[in-house]
Amino acid sequence: MESKSKILLIYTGGTIGMIKDYRSGALMPFDFSELESKIPELSQLECTIESISFEHPIDSSNMKPQDWLKIAGLIEQNYDLFDGFVVLHGSDTMSYTSSALSYMLENLSKPVVFTGSQLPIGDLRTDAKENLITSIQIAALKEKNKPLIQEVCLYFEYKLYRANRTTKVNAEHFKAFESPNFPPLITSGVHLKINYSSLLKPKGNKKLVVHKALDNNVAILKLFPGFSEKLLEGVLRVPDLKAIILETYGAGNAPTEEWLFRELKKAIEKGIHIVNVTQCYGGSVLMGSYKTSEMLKKLPLINGGDITTEAAITKLMYLLGSRVSKKSFQTIFETSLRGEMT
């Protein structure tokens, strides 16, 4: 018989943690110590639930790398006490935070499930209850007395995704997230349909390592028709800049302007890492497939493959913070570390 799972809820802020005062119409913070009295369905789950909140919950638009460190620290402090973790987070930057946590939590062997909602937990038509209940249920899943999920995930609107494969695609529909280049890990219907072949399995029985050094001297630059030399020069001259995500067209294509090649080459020679990521919703960078990407391959730019922009920028922060050598930086970035790229 499987032992009962212990799950820790970590509330960072966001819509899911708000409840409406129907007399005034104002939104107020939800008291998570009263969680089971407000959501009695939780008593049907085969797990025990405890909760902890940020002292000052924040809107996810205000989320910063130091807040990622706070979440990672709470998981580290409680890692041996709980079987799984559910992080309640605003949806706007959830893909960034959860991607960052996937790199920061090395050798993770327990579930860390991010979720949130589009409507407050006390709203009549809220999506918060289903997202919360199912996230806890998934975090509590065990097989042979070990957690079934052993990675950082994101649950929203009946789908559990690998967190570093997600992007927010809608600001008002309940289906706010998608994973364009990787299938859902679990689909919630009448039953939980588990995609076993896609689950990340830890290599060996290694101790959790929490990486706390992040370097945010990075930038995202998106190409567009009319993209100018002055704009590129301005970005490349930002003090202490160490790396750039260059969002290119299609399969990694860019204008064949001589100045573009010259400025990117100078930046690389100065030690700035430049990652080629497609601005398309889905698909992968394949430099050299078209003449418009041949020069980028020759520079060479780092090939982002099918990584999302959210996973790419947080991977840069993680690798720069880890002081990866310039000689091996490209090879390591182009290697899938936590299942973030194919």
C-alpha cells in the first residue's frame, strides 16, 4: 500500500490567491490556513496538505530573479519533509519562473507543480479550484512508493506540461498556456491520462543541488522588418551585457545585411553569447537551411533549436551564474539539461 503523500503549497501571489468580498466587490488575499474548509473536495485526496505564503505576495509582473531564489529556498528547506510541492503563481510570468526553477533544482526527484488561475478562487466561474485540486492530486501521485512526477511542471486547464516547454498564449481564456514543441505529460479528464514516455526520469539517486547564482545581464532582441543598425548597436553597447536571445524569422533566418553580420561578429569577439531562437510559435531553428541563415551559422550563433524564449533566457541566466567557460558555453547551451529542448 502506498504511503500518504505530504504536499506543501507555496503561495507567491497572483489571481489564484485572491477571494472576492461580495459586499464590496473588492479582491482580498485568501487565507490558505482555511484552505480545506473553503475547498472541502481536498479532503477526498489521498494526501496531507500544508501551506506557506510569501510574507508579501507579489503580482507575477513584478517577479524578479531574487524571487525565484526565494521559491527555490523554500523548496530546499522543506525538501526532506514533503513528497511534492505546488507553487501558486500569477500566470503572466509563470513560464519564466518555472523554467528558471527547472535549471536551479538539479537532481530533482520530487514534483514541483506550478499553477494559477485566470479568475480568483472565490469567483463564481473560477478556474482556480480545478487547477489547484488537480495540481495537488498530480503532485501526490506515487508509483512503488516514489513520486511519479520528478520534474518542474506547469498545470493549467486540464493539462500538465513540462514547465520549461511552456509559453502563455492567451490573456483571457482559461486555456492560457500551451507547449508548442512537446506533448502534455498528463491530460485530466474523467481519469488522469499519463504520458509515461514523456516523463523526465532522474539519473541515479543523486542529492538535490539548488543553484542560487543567476546572472541577469542578458537581453532579448526580436527582429522585425525595419530593424536598424542603430538599434542593434545600442543594445550591444549596454554596459555589462553578457548574452542575447536573438528572435529570428522562421527556421532561424535573418536579413542578409552586411552590417548585421559585422555587428554580431564584433559582439561575439567581445565575448557576448548570442542565441538564435525562432520567433515562431512552434518549430525549430535550423541554421543553414536557407541562405538567410547561412551567415548566422558561420559566425557562429548558438543554436536554440526548439527551445522557448522563456526557457532560453532563464537558461542563459543559469549558465552565466554558474560561470560556465566561454569555450564550452555553446556546447552546454545546445545540450538539453532538463528536457527543455529536443
